[in-house]
Amino acid sequence: MRTTLDLPEDLLQDAIVMTGLKTRTAVIIHALKELIRREKMQEIRNYHGKVDLDIDLDSLRGRV
């Protein structure tokens, strides 16, 4: 999909240097994937302490 973006040149160049990626498209795809990964991780972190699993690990492992 083609999209026209108005991006700061210095920001894009810094991202290219830091990632070692060769093209602007690759940098933008990498940035979007990283953003999605971080957001998914945050969603998982939001569950911390909210899910109570009543699991007996000894019985699951056959140590009864």
C-alpha cells in the first residue's frame, strides 16, 4: 500500500543508522512492528495480579 508521509529527515536518518536497515520502508515497517510488540506486551502486563489460577503444579507434574 502506498502512503505519503511527511517525516522529519533527521529522525528517519537516525533510525536508519541505529537499526542498520537499508531502506526507509524497512525502518518504518520495523518501527510499526516494534510499536505493536510493545503495546501487546503492555496489555499482558496489565493482567499482572488480576488472573488467579487455581493450579496444583505437583498434580500436573504427576507428583501426587
